[in-house]
Amino acid sequence: MGELTRAAIDALDSGTALTDTLGMDHQIGDALWRADAAQIATVERRDGLVICAMGGSAIGADLAFAAIGARARRPLTIVRGYEPPSWIGPETFVLAQSYSGNTEETLACFEAAGQAGATRAVLTTGGALAELARAQGVPVIGAPSGFQPRSAVAYGVVGALVCADLCAAAPSLRDEVDAAARTLTQLATEWG
């Protein structure tokens, strides 16, 4: 086996996985800025946070909920399908995440959550989800396009953490997120 160098990795990385990984520190800072720019109101919700997402878009929710862990103050639920839980309503905050904005399961959940009276936000690059959200006055956390959904994981993690804080489902983990970005910058510099 050859030496693990940047050139050796680039020869095998037909996409942009290494570049995306080395840019994770920037993604975290950008994700915080984008979540703040969406101007989602702080609104405590007794029934917690429900994130509706599929595939690569759901990875961020998984990681965010793992980071929150035992610090959760309210229920944290991930929906990978067409229907949110039957118990959602005005005391639930629903974050619909679809990188493309055209995932039919997420679109169905977004509409169902609206019909149930849940507070909603979306995280997407655009598509039908962004159009519907803007038409209905729902805040949109805009993610940048050009990534594979699984490579944009920092945007999903940060969006989920911010929304969990805003609805009082979890404490703010902003200091930990900032520390993670600094650590990633240091490691990327060290490892090149």
C-alpha cells in the first residue's frame, strides 16, 4: 500500500469528498450564519422538535440529536417517511430538511405539519420546499448548492441544533459548535 498523501487521495477521490471534508470548519461557520439569517423566532414548544428528512439530509439530524443526547429537554424525533407523527400540533416545532428541496416525503411532511398547526422551518438549497415555505411565510435556512447531500452534513447538524435551541428542546450548543469548527481548522492545517 502506498503512502497516504494528498496526491494519492486525489487520485482515488473522483468527487470532492476530501475537499468537502477539509472545508467542514468553514461549513460550520457558514451554517451558523445562515441559520441566524433565517430569523427564526424563539418559540418554546412543549412537544419538542420533529425533523422530517430522508437519506443524506437526515444524517445531520441524527448527528445533532446524538450531540444533544441526555441534555434534551423536550422530545426529539426524526421522520423518514411521508407522514409526521399523529401527535404533532401547535406545541411542536417541525424542521423540514431536503437538500434538493424536492424530496416528496419531506414535502408531504411539511404540508401535513402546516395543517396540524405546527411551527415550521425548512433547510434546503431551494426547490419546491423553499417555494412553498416562502409562500406560506415559513422561515428558510438556505443551504449552498453544489454538494452531495451527505457532504453538506454540517448544515444539517447546525440547523437541527439551532432549531432545537429555539424551541427549547435542547440547550444552546453554539459554544461547542464554535469549538468544533476551531478544532477542524487546526486538524485540517496539521493534516493538510
